[in-house]
Amino acid sequence: GEPFDVEPLDGVVPDDVRLTLIVVKRLDGVPRYRYFGHQADAINQPWSSTKFMAAANAAARLRAASDYRLGLTARAAGVPLGDLITAMHAYDEGRFTSNGLARWFHDVGGRRAALRLITRWLGRADESFGGNYGAPSAALPLDFVDADATLSLTADASAPPANQLSTLTQAEFLKRLVMHREDAGTRLPGIQWADLRVLFHGAPDSAWYTPDQPQGMQADTAIYLQQAVDIDRLASESDGRWRIYSKLGAGGARGGEITHVGYACLPFAEQPVELFIAAHMSVNDAWGAADRRLASLYTTLVGMARRL
């Protein structure tokens, strides 16, 4: 595992938050990573913040099963898979529920394969992934069409393992996806950059969304990273070249929990920053108050990362 720098987060991250922060610095164009953690190895219920992982696992199976002829660039029932990813992240539930779409992606990718990504690819033997999301699978066929390629799969119906993950695992999972082109040694086996572009940015030939609408992981309902900076100034200074991908999760009884995983590339003219973050917060007060506390913490951490 990566060496953690714990001291900078002492007194910054409250005890009811488990968190991993990975700051990216580029030396001669080569990315280097500095890991910060606060209870980063603690295992949690990650709720819906894992849905991007289910889509990535589905992409790997589609590629392997089709001899790499199709992936998340394909369509099912005439709908681009990128539109399903956008709807899942944006909770655009006029056609399918977000939870039903996430379960459907597990039907495609396979739950045992999802578990192996955690235990083998990431080497986190005490954690598990592949659980469903509390809703029936979206009523979509597993028949896929992409350019001149077609593929039909049988839905995986195996018993789901529990979703029990640390913030380190989730942050590292997203880091490896985003850095696919630059860190070949940590790539998710089978997945292609074309699939990741769809996961991050949505379908290039969307049937449901217009070009001015956020799509893919950019359509997440959380704005913790956006509100941590002057986003209008950033958009102007960077000529729109900033990027934020994320996935929010929440649930649980007796107060509940908020979970979040995100990536931000914020190329300010002064103090640019690139980072990955994953957080798990216990909701010990009202949901709105907890949401504001986590937003305030993100502002502090992004500011800290910019000064490193």
C-alpha cells in the first residue's frame, strides 16, 4: 500500500469522518501522488458512491466478451449506455431509477468480477463489492450494439457480496480509472479509454441529453468540489478546461451516513490543483447540517491541496 501522511489532517478532519485525499503533482509531465488519510483503512457501507465502479466493471466484461469490439460506447434497446450512466449519476429517474440502473450494470459486469476488482486488482482482501442497491434491475435487455458489433449476455444472477469498502479503496479505484492513459501498470484490465470517456463525460451521441447538460460522472448531484473554489473564475482562467467527476451516496438509519468519491483537476493560473478524494461521514445532526459540514471540510482540504 501507499505510505500515508496523517499529520496534516490531524485537527482538520473530525472524528466522525473517514477520508482519503490523494494529491497529484506532475514532474516533467509525469504524475506523482501524495496520500493523506484519516481513518482511511476503516471499512464502511459506501452506499451509492460505488455506482461508477459497477459501470466500470460492466465495461471490462463487455470488452472481454466481445473480443474488444464494444464497451460502454454501445447501446442497449437503442439507448446509449452513456445516457444510462448519466441518468444514474444525475438521479434522472423519469425512465429508470438510479438504483435499478446500478443493479443492471452489475447484471452486465458480474458480481464475482466486481468483488475480484477489490480483492485482486486493488489487493484489498478484507473488503468487498458487488452488492445491489435496493431496487429491481432496470428493465433493459442485455443485447448490445456498437457500430458493426453486437453482443448478447446472460444477466449475472449470483448472490451479491456486501458493499463494504474503505475510503482508500474508493479513491484508489477512481484514481486508476482517471490515470488510465498515464499509469499503464495500474489500469483496470480490459477497459478501454473510449469506455472511460463515456463514464466520465457521457454518450458522445446522446439520445437523452443536450451538449450543454453535464453528463457521465460530471452529472453527479454533489457539488462539494465545485463549491470549494471560485468555479466561475476557474472556468474563465482555464478556458473551460477544468474537470470534476464524482459520485455521492447516502443512506442508513439512526442518523445515516453521507459518502462521496471525487476527482478534480482545477488548473488555476495560480496554485493549480489536481486531487482525488473519498469521504464517509456519520450524520450525527440534521442532514442539512451534515451536508454543510462536509462541504466546509472539502473547502478546507482543497485549499490545503492547492498550497502543497
